[in-house]
Amino acid sequence: MDGWILDKVITMENCINNAINNLTITGGLAENYPNDRGGGMLLIASNPTLTHVIISGNTADYSGGGMYLDSSNPTLILSLIHL
């Protein structure tokens, strides 16, 4: 899934017991406060399971270029977060 450097790729808020499988998340961009966190994936009060997921090539102005967690606890299985 490619954000084409236009916006965040995935945002999950209040999502419990969701799953993402076999996906590459790339090209995400988080910029301009308050949207400057979590270029690839922004999780707010969410606990997804990510299996065989690659998060790579995403950026953020403030924090969490690949993934930003706010009150979240994802489970990563055979997954990679890379700059």
C-alpha cells in the first residue's frame, strides 16, 4: 500500500482485535502539526495484529516515521519496521 508521499498510509483509532496480513506499507508522509506523527501507520487506542507486514520508506515531521503509537499495543508477527 503506497501513500505516494501525500499523507499517512494507515490510521487506526479505537480498533481492537483487527488484523493486517501480508502487506507492505510505504510512501507515507506525516507533516504539519498536529498531523506530524505516524507516516506509515498511526495507532490511537488500537491493538492490531500485524503478520508478514513490512513498514518501510515512510517519514514524519515529528515522530514515528514508520509507526506512531498512542495508547496502543500492536502485536507484530514476522513483521519489519525499517527506515
